[in-house]
Amino acid sequence: MEYSGDSMKGNKLIELVEVTKNYKQKDNYTTILENIKLDIFEGEIIGLIGKSGSGKSTLLRIISGLIQASAGKVIYKGKAMDEADTKVSMVFQNAGLVPWLTVFDNIALALENQDLSKDIVKSKVLNVINMVALNGYEEAYPKEISGGMRQRVGLARALVMDPEVLVMDEPFSALDYMTANTVKNDLLNLWFERNSLSIKSIIIVTHSIEEAVSLCDRVIVLSSNPGRVVADITIDVAHPRDTNSQKFHDTMDSLYLAMTDANLTKTGQYYPQPVSVINLFHFLLAIRDRMVENRTDTKILAEQLKLNNEQVFIFMEALSLLKFIEINGNDIMLSSSGRILLDAEEGSQKKIFKEHLVKYVPFISNIYRKLQDSQNIPLSRSDLLAMIGTKFSDEQASKILSSTISWARYADLFSYNSLKEELSLDNASY
Amino acid sequence: MKSFKFKELYYDLVVLIIASTLGIVFAIGCDEIVEPLSSLDEKISLSITCLPEYLMKTGVRFLIAIFISIIFAILYASIAAKNKRIGIFLIAILDIFQSIPVLGYLSFTVTFFISLAPNSTLGVEMAIIFAIFTSQVWNMIFSVYQSLISVPKDLYEVATIYKLNKWQTFWKMELPFAIPGLLWNTALSMTSSWFFIVAVEIINVGSHSYIVSGMGAYISLAIKNKDIYAIMNALMAIIVLIFIFNELLFKPAFAWGGKFVYEFSATNGRRNSWLLDYIQNSNVCKFLHLIFKRLSSLIVNLKFPSYVTNKYSFILAEVVWWLLVAWGIFAIYSIFYGFLSNHLSTDEIIKVIKYACMTTLRIMALLILTSLIWVPVGIFIGLRPNLAKNLEPLIQFLTAMPANLYYPIFVTTIIYFKLDPAIWLSIMMAIGSQWYILYNVIGGTQAIPSELLEASFVFKLKKFTKLFKIILPAIFPFYVTGLITAAGGSWNASIVAELITWGNTTLSAPGIGSYITKNTIAGNFPNIALGLVIMVSFVIIINHLLWRPLYKFASTRFCLD
């Protein structure tokens, strides 16, 4: 089947106008999404991609009506979201099934408030069960079937209410590789036979660039803290897509570049990333091993280290923050201090790492200065969280804190008493 | 095909037999609820043939109390979880109420309920059921509340996407999510309730002795007549009742409740119950289930008229609620204030505080003593999985056995050896509660990951090192849980254990428990109120200054996750 994104671009289905989302915590607002402008047309599969913290799931929930935007408008077929007769259905990351209802009842739940007769409900449910090839499992409970089957039930439940827009929140990330692929293929088959279905558009949140390129007609790249649309890339490759073709690879490259730009060229890198020091060293070694003419790139690393691109970006961010690598477009190079670090003895490795922490990670140098100025009066957890400020959600802030502690512990810079929840200078550095 | 049908008929037959038996039992149990008050000797017979009837009556009271507790727990917890303002207040109240020893305020509730139905046993019945209810409902409320505030976000998102209204979401998502915890806590409450039912069925207030037929009355007559044989009969009867409750109520309930556990892997072995299998396979029950399903869908899909669901009716309801609360607080305050200010001197208050200190000391000493015995025993058993498996039913059973039954043995011993009651009566306070320590230590020892034990074997750790570096820290959080439960039980037990009668002999140990009991018998309401207020203050202060910090420390420092 030949199909290309542009030729079938239809009417505007959903329009996001300057959508912003803030969360209030304590007395301050944390901005998750900022000024999102996005049009979704009939006949498109759209991918939302971005690092964790980019608000992609939040955006999806605004589109599905689960949460309200703080500012801006969501327009559904020309009408404001809350006035329109929306037909948006959702597939959840972990299927979102109700464990005490059978497969049949889980799907029928979606029709609960539609005032349909029992017979119609039954025939509709059996129809979608048939569509996702789950015949025979009507009376099974979710815990009795496999993860892939549960995700199919989630899909069937989303389809049974005849939605126009199907939003999917990382629907394949909880599945193993093989299962994910079959469910993806089934989804595409349904999509191409959608004449019989009411579906007009699918929006998928994903963290896998490969998944985005293999499924979507358009990929929206979001930056993080706050999330903004930084790239809107049309994927003009005919289905079925050959993952080995040159065009496929070129598209992936351009997406990697967009992701790198979105995540790494941003100024104001300030905090440690949630990776362990040991893994950072391994990653640095891996970069050195894979360098050709002194450089390597993100895609190669992701593929060869079997990491998803989100993890690769976190490593790269961490290493470039510490100035152990330099990044130029898609190219990654070891910096001179990175090279020295790898060749150093263990004791001097710690010293170099500590120097870089204090010099290049502003958050850590702030703490360091504070502790020194106060003659090492310990900082409590709440002091530290206050220093992180309001830019992040509570969960993100405590993640930042635990990676700060973990990095500084390796470098013998700070010590942390987890019972008292207090941070102080390590004896070695005091 | 034919044999299949025969089998279904067989299921039907068994279910019908059980149902009709229970129906008859229930009818006997409810019989003579309303009758004139009479005295112990006239009404109760120690003959073994009367025992089944008493057993049934006690059992029926129990059932009614469980039913009320479940409904109340769901209502209370739902309101607390749904309205933040009311919730803060309700949870604080809960903290106070669960610190009040049930047996302490019996005199008040009995007087109150009897005033509702004077000259008949109906009031006493209500007071007994109320006492069982108050002895078991608090942790059930906590469990439902905890579940309701931790319903997975996924369930809410599903409900929103498919446009379920709040009422439907409650029945389809929130309540089912709370069921496993509620069932577990109901069973837990039951074990401690046996103690109260025996204590409550014989209640003396002032010159009145209120008797309703049941196991409690039987035991108290046996004690009065010094009839060891009758006490043994009572013991056997209660064992039978506990067994029946287990087989017919809790096992099926747990097997059924398993489906509401929020998990998607079938890792935990399914609990089985023969009765549930019979019920689920019987045609009669399938038919009843169908009717039940129709009815419940009527409730779940109930559409409220807009004047009920609109914002203003909620505001109005909340205003009415706070007015009621204000009135209630004022009423309780004025009752207690009246008692305390008009009838009691400062000397009396100081005396009672002294008593409370003595009881506190006694409880602490007992906790240390029982720990010294049961922690080593618990570790010994816990490290031997087979032994633990064999002993588990026995220990569960010992926990459930009402400690009041052992009292006669102790009293005769104390009298025979002329021991000092102030010391030796204390031990009885621990009789019932010591098992919580043993039970939790065994549980904790079994929860130690086998890798840790294997590691200590591989590294050839000395027994001493292994005990102090691995086992004791690992069981510490469990031990603290057991300690807290045991302490709570001991406070309650102090009321019956510090003052004991056997025939005409009365033994008493100075303490807050005996103070409350003496005044209950004498009908001195102001003194009971004083005793209660001081005991509750002690319990709350100890909870906040000792148990909570200890629990927090144990669970953060020695948690195995």
C-alpha cells in the first residue's frame, strides 16, 4: 500500500493555540509546557518526542481532555474543547485496565455512559475483540493474560467508542521488543483499513526515535523545562517502511539532530543528571572505543550500546556539562580533560572528577561555597530543595538531589546523612 | 454432559443446605432479643446442652457488628477522603477514638443504650454490638481511607476518558480498589474482638448487672461458680466458632477479594475456598448473582437530580455537618466538664495520674519481658520454614483466643501460692497481647531474603555476628509493629486484668485499669470519666512520643527494600 503524509492531509481536527501548562507547588508555579502551537490534521499519525520532563505526556493529556491547559486554547473541529462533542480515546502506557473486570467488561466500560442497549454493547465489544484478535479471551481477567494481550485490550477499549482521535501514551514501552513490533504492525493495519473505522488521527507519545520514524507521518520534538515545540518534522517515507533503507536512516539522523539541538545546545545547564558515575565512565570509554577519526555520533552509540535515545541523551548531557566531551551537531568528541580522565589512575580520576564538579556544575559549586562559608554547617534536605527552586516538579527536584549526592559522594566532595537528611562537606575536602 | 449437570445439582444442594442451616442459626440467634432484664443465675445454665444456643447468639452479634463496621468504615473513610476539610478533622478524631480502651467507656454506652430501650435486653444487645463495633472498626477505616487516597492515577484517567461520573467512579474504581485491604483488616480486627465480646457480654454498671445470654455470660457464671469444667467447654465452643467463621466467612471472602488486588501478574498464589467454589458453581447462586448484578447496576448508574449534585447542596451539607460537629464537641465537653469540675478534687486527679503511671510501667515492663522470651523463640521458629508453617495456625489461634479464658487459671494459682497481685496480675495483661510480638517476629524472620542468610553462611559469620548484624536489624520494623499492637492490646486488657474475681475472691492491682473497673462496678460516672480522660491522654502521648518516632526510625533505617 502506497501512502504518503502530504497527499492525504485533510481537515484540521485539533488546533492548539498558545497552550501553556503550569503546576502550582507550594507558592510557586512550575511551567511544564509553554506556548505550544500545533495543528493536527485528519489522516495523520503524529509522534510527540522529547526527553523526560519535556511535558509530552502532559500535552497528550491536554489533547485528550484529561487535564486543562493553564492558558491558551484547544480547539476541536472549530469549537472550544469543553463545548465540542469530542471523540478522543486513549491507550495508556500500562494498558490502564481495571484488574477486577474481565476483558469483556473492561472494554464495555468505555460504553457505560452511552445509553446503548445491552445487545448493541455486546456486538460492539465482540467486534473490537475480533479486530485485535483476542477472541476466546472475553471472560479472562487482565492478570491472566500477557502484557501484549493487555495492551491489545487497551487498544480495543479505545476503539470501541468509535473515536475520531486516538491518543497513545508510550503504548509500546512496557512491552518486549517482539511483542511491541507485532502490536505496532496490527495498529498500522487497522490504520490503513480505517475506512471502516471512525478514526481520523492518531497521536503517539514515544521516547524511541526509531519508533517515531517507523510509525509517524509527522514528529513533534519538544524541549524540556519548560516544554516547547522545537521541531516539526514531516516523515515522507512510504509504508511499509524499510528500517534498513537509506531514507529511513536519513530521517532518523535528522530527528537525532533535532533532539540533540533541543536538549544540549540550550544554555543554563546547571544540575547533575540522574546517572551513576560508574556508568558515566563506561559511557566515556564506549565513546573512545567507537571513535572514528576522533568522532562518533549519537545514533551509533544508541544502537551499539543498546540504549534508548533518552538514556543516550542523558549521558551526553551529563558528560558535556562536566566538559569531558564536546558536541558539535551530531558529532561527539572527547575533550582533552576527558582523555586525561580515562588514562588517569583511580585516585587522580577522583580528583579530576571533583575539580570538574566544583568548576562546571553550578549547582554543586553553589552548595560547595555555601558549606565553606558557613564553616560546614550541614544543609538540610529542604534547604537543598529550596536551592533547586521552583523550576522543577517535586519528583524531578528530588531526582536532581539524589544524583547530586551520588556524584559528590564518588568524588569525596560531600557526605550525606540519610537519617538526618543532611548534607555536609566530606572530611577529605574540608 | 449428564454427569456435569448432576455435579451442578450437587453444588446447589450443598449451598442450599449451608444457607438454610445458617438461616436457622440466625433465627435462633436473634430469638429473644427483646425480653425483660433478668439476673445471671436465673438466665444462664452451665449445662453443655445450652452451649450451642449461646454460641449462636454470640456469633450473630458478631456478624451484625462486622456488617455495621464494614458499612461504617466505607462511609467514614469515603467522606474523609473526598472532602479535605472534613477529612483532616475525621482522621484526627480517629486517632483519639482508637486510643480509647473500649472496655473503659462501656458503662456510658450501656447506660445510653438502655435508656433507648428501658427494661428490655434490646438496649444491652445494642450496647454489646456497639462495643464489638468500636473494638474493630478503627483500623478498617484507616485501611479504606489509605486505599481511597492512593487509587492509581490510571484508574482515574480511564474513568475520565470514558466519561464515568463521580458516583460511577466510586463504585467501579475506588471501592473495589479498597476491598482487599478492608477484608484483611476485618479479619485482623476479628481476632481482637473475641476478647471484647467475652468481656462485654457480662457488664456490671452500678447496682445493675445486665445479662444477655451468650458465651460471655456463660463464662462469667462459670467463674462465679468456680466451674473449671464449664470453662473448658466454653473454650472448646469458642474454638469451634472461630473455625466456623474462618471456613464460612473469611476464607471465601479472601478468595473472592483476591480479584480486586491491583496487580497484573498472577504471581501471588490464589487463595482457595471450597465454599466459594461451591457458590460460584451453583445454579441458585448464579441466578441470585444475576439479580444482584442488575440491582447493583441500578445503584451504580443512578442518575441524581441536579439539585443533589449541584455545588450549593454540597456547601449546605457541609455547613450542616460542621454545625453538628460543633454541637457534638460542645455536648461531650460539657458532660466531661460537668463531671470533672463538680465531683472531683485535684487530689483525685493526681491519684489517677499516679495509677496511670503504674499501669504504664507495668505495660512497659511486660513488653520487655515478653520480648525477651518471644523474640528468640520467634527467630528460632522463623528460621525453620517447616516449623513455622506448622505452627502458624496455632499462633493465629492463640492470638484469637480471648485472654479472659485463661484468667481463672491465673487467679487460682495466685491465690494458691499467695502471690502479690500487684505483680502477678500484670502478667495477665500480656497474656493476650504477647502473641502479636511472636507473630510479627516470625513474620519478620521469614521475610529476610534468603540471599542474606546464604551470604552469612558463605562468609562463615559467627552465630553472634549473624544475629546482631543481620537478623535483629532485619526483623526490627516487624518487631516494632508487634510491639505497638501488643501495647494497644495491653491498655485494653488492663481494664479487665487489674481486677479479677474468682468465685467470691477478688484480686486487684493498683492501676488505672482497676480504678476504672472499680468505679464501673460502683457506678461512679465522674470517676470513670476521669479515668478515661487520663488513660486516653497517656495512650496518645505515648503513641506520639514513643511509638511513632520508633516506627519511623525502624521503617526508614532497617527497611529491606
